[in-house]
Amino acid sequence: MAIRRQQRLIFRCAMAFLLDEAGRLIRRHDGDFVRGAVFLAMAQATRPIGTAAGPAGPRAVRGISVRAIAQSLGLAYETTRRKTADLEALGLCQRVGDGLIASPAAFQGEAYRQDCELTRLGLDHLFRDLRAIGFDFSALDQVSPQMGGVRVPADPTEAANALVGDFLLRVLEGGAEPHGSMIDALVAVAMMIANAEFLTHDPELAWKFAGAETPPPDELRRPVPLTQLSNNLGLAHETVRRRVKRFVARGWAARSRGGYLFSMARQQDPEVIRTGLIVSQRFLQLLQALRQLGIGRPARPR
């Protein structure tokens, strides 16, 4: 698959799915995006392979330090320390030796099962939408499903949840660089996707503007209101407003009738294009890993 020729389409599909997952993560942590990101980093590093403590369970997992979490997320140590203290007070993490692990309780019970099922439902919708626009799944056979050192549970639905969590974490970490911070990246991407949402679901237009070198013109994009961005992400309105105001000041976005448009010139910046290419590649790896679990493959006719 020539990813660059389809990069914009792949990126839009990837980010639309990821933003839904990020919004649920933020809401689960009462609108505190940083706390959610810290928990996700900890959970991915210390996720139990089994469903109970024991030789293959959480007690066999080495803890991760606050400093390691801070470095991986590009956060200040003190900010990360405060968030881990909040998580510990909520019973979502616990100390093991010199490190921390996500509490085994975070991977058990109704809330965890519901989270896994919602991720699985989101994946079903994702694969359905990809088929609707004529995505070529056969090209995934040329893509390695390697997702790094992801601790993948045996249950397919839990495994899918782990793979999606790793994808979300890797994108949050990598997307911060061109935009300034993880939360800036999240708001910026949410604007891009909302501006082009109807293009993504129109088979003809989706492929017409599918590549890195074929950006859609402004007259085909739709401004997004701050309230919609805030609701989509589960972030406070003021948090979103400050970021968008900063984007406008930098020339990255502009006010338009009915909301804001993220600058296409900014989206065509080589650094942003390069980051998008990395995200697109990781998204294809995620799709292939999921298909190897049997997720996303159309049912065989009886």
C-alpha cells in the first residue's frame, strides 16, 4: 500500500476512532486528560496478562516509576507525581517496590468489562466505516502487525482493548511534538477531523482528497464550534478555548462563520505530514493486529 497516496484518508479514519477513545478516557477521569494519560501509560506498562494475581498476573509485573511515566509522556515530574497520587487515592494504582502498577481492580469488574465492550463496539463501527468507503483490506497483508511490547491478554476483547490503548498512548506521545503538548495535539486533531468529517464518510470525496498531496479546499471543509470540540473531547470549554485562541494567534487556525477552521497550510507543514505518516503506519499495524485476533474480518456466508 502506498501510504502517502492515501495518508490523509487513513489519518482521518484513524483519528476519528482515536478521538472517540480519547473522549471516553477523559470522561472516565472526570475531564482530567493528564490523569487519564498517566493512568493509561501506567496501565499499558503493567497490564496483567492473566485475570487474577499470580505467576502470570499483576504481582509478577515490575512497577513503573513516576519519572519513567513523566518522561514517556513529556510531562513535568511534579505534575505526574500529583496525578499518580490522585490515582492511588482513587484505588486505581498501587505501589510495588520502587514503582507503581495499575491496580488489579482496574482490570476487573463491570466497569472494565464495559470499557472493553465499548472499545470492541467502536472497532466494529470502524471496520464498517472503512468498508463503506472501499478501503482495501487486502493491502494489510503487507503490513507487520507488530505493536511493540504490548501485554496482550488471552481474551480477544480484552486483547483488542490493550492494543487500542497502546495505539492511543503511542499517538498521544508522538503527536505532541509538532503541536506543543499532548492536549494541544488532541485539540488540533479534533479540529482537523471535525472540519473534514463529512468528507471522510463520502466515498467519492474521501478518495479524491485521500493523499498527503491532495488537501481538501476550505470551501469543502466545515467550521467547528468550540462547544462541539469540548463535547466531543470531554474537555472543559475553557481548556479548549485557550488552545484554539493560541492556534489562531499562531496562524494555525482561523475564525469562520459558525466556528473555526484549522489551517490547511499548517496541516501541510512537513513536520505535521511526517507525524501523520507515522500515525497512519501505526494505524495499519493496529488493523492488522486486530484482524489476526479475528476482529474486523467479515463473517463468512453460511
